[in-house]
Amino acid sequence: MSLRGDWSYPTTIRFGAGRIQELGDACISAGISNPLLVTDRILADLSITERLLGLLAKAGFGKSLFAEVDPNPSDINLEAGIFTFKEGDHDGIVALGGGSAIDLGKLIAFMSNQTRPVWDFEDLGDNWRRADPTVIAPIVAVPTTAGTGSEVGRAGVIFNSKDRVKTIIFHPKVLPSIAICDPELTVGMPPSITIGTGMDAFAHCLEAFSSPFYHPMSHGIALEGMRLVSEHLPRVVQDANNIESRAHMMSAAAMGAVAFQKGLGAVHAISHPVGAIYNTHHGTTNAVVMPAVLALNRQVIEGKISKAAAYLEIKGGFDGFYDFVVEFRQALGVPNRLREMGVKRDEVERMTQMALIDPSGLGNPVPLNYNNVMDLYEACI
């Protein structure tokens, strides 16, 4: 397959089928001599994890594993991971999995030797400057899903078990030193995860494209990312072994994460509280709420979305794009409403308050307020 390359945007990326064989060399290049492999509980029991442990052992690194990672990784998981990291005298992280495992792996590397609590580094203002950058351990990221793009991101999302909210933690050095993007590793994903993570990538691109902030590089990346997902997600759902389309989806995931430097919006702002309270899959939740957010933002983004529709060869301008999103979700089996995911109206007030303080909402084209967020939840439920 010709879809192979060595990229340096925004970090060093080794892209292509079979490149997981370079894991040992990647650790050496990142300056890691005693890595801790971080993954989630499900992956820990699968052959892929044993394969990576074998590659690390073959390179002379041992077989150290931490797998106490929940679908919505929490401060409890983080504390346990830091203990394992220190107990084993590790000096770097290999983060294997989807956004949950990679986010937690990055935050273990970040927090292992900080003196402040993790909440002091929430992605607000210049909070990241509070961290000591000299003690952040290097990270090699190995994604097994094509969705979050956490392998090329400078932040991680963590669940506060006390306050029951999701918090975004940011620091430039949370960006992995090297990402190995091998589309063969995504072949074993269950269809529901393929769909949910793929829709997450689409949401990242759509929200970045819609954001009013000025960032033409991210704007263009977001547009092409949407095209790749719209073309290749149905193909990998139909044929899980389509490595070429798997590669394009892996590219789109990384593109979405790069693009949302431009901003996110209400899709993420209202999805985060749902995930925090009901433990729903993040990408699937994004897909469910997407049409309602498009409708809210129409007055501001109609012209922009019409241009995107033309690029994606969707007829009908904004209306055509809106209908495409609804039909795209339906064809993939995404629920139509949040109530189908167990979300109830009695939590709307609480979720609204949480959404209004979520930093993702700052990039929404239409400013969020109590009334329009309440209306969004009502429409989505």
C-alpha cells in the first residue's frame, strides 16, 4: 500500500501499515529506556497488547503494563497510573488504544513529577504555565482507533470523580514525541467503536471548520478531514479489512485533532456532561447531538457550510449538508436521540450548567447561554 510516510505535523508521525514493528526504535528515539505500556482493560486482554509487550521485550525494555483505564478515564485511574509509573522507575509512556488510554497515558507522563494537583492545569488561560516542563516524561502514542486524534494532541480529558465533571488538561509537552499510526491495528475494532470514533473525527472537523476563530491552516485541514470521513467511514463499516480506507480514517482522526486548534463548539460542550453523567461513548454522543447544533448555528455558518457541501459534492447547500449528516448517521446505525442512550430530562438542568462552563463551548459560532443550551438538550433528548 502506498499510503505510508514519515510526517512532522504536529509531531513525528510514523504512518503506514506494519509500522508497529518500529516500536522499539521509536522508544529509543524518544529517549525512553524503561517504558510503561498504558492501555485499557479491554485491550489488555487482547492479542494486540501481548504483541506490543513482545515488541518492547524484544527491544530490551521488559513487559511492564498498566491497564486500569476506564472508558472515561478518571483521577482515580490517573493516581493509580502514577503510582505504577513511579514504582517501576519508568521514564516514559507507550500509550496504546483509543482516546481514553492515550489521554490517560499522556497525563501519567505529565503528572508523574508535578507538585500541583492535575486540576490546576485545566485548559483555561495560561494555566499550563504552572507546570514544570522539565519533569514531563516522553510519550510514544499508538492509536488503535480512528477518532479522537489524541496521538497528535496537546491535551487530555479526565473525569473528576468528586465533582462528576470532565476536565480538559493542557500542556504543549503533553504532545507525544512520536506517534505510530498503523491502520492494521484498527482492523479488530467492533463496528460500534469504528462508527463512534469515526463520527468523533467528523465532529472535530465540523466544529473546527465552523469555529469563528482565524486559523486558515486548521480550516483547510478540517474540510479535507470531513471529506475523508464521509467517503471512507462507510467503507470500513462495510469491510473491516479495507486497509486503504482504514488508513484514510486514521489520517482523518489526526486531522480532526490538529484542526480543532481552531476551536470546538456546542457539540462537545453538551456531549461532555452527557458522558460524565451517563458514561456514554463520546463520539457516538457527538453524532447524536450534531444536527441540533447545526440548526442552532445556521444563522452564522450557513454560507460556510454551503461551501463545505460543495467540496464534499453534496447538493443543496446548508440544507443538503444537514440532510447528509442526518442520513449519514442513520445509515451507520447511530441513535437519533439521547433518550435512546439512556439520557433523561431530569438531568437537563444539571447538564446545562456543566455545558456552560465547558471551554469547548467558547468556539461555538453562536454564543451559548442558558436558554439555547436548555433548548439543545430538549431537542436532542
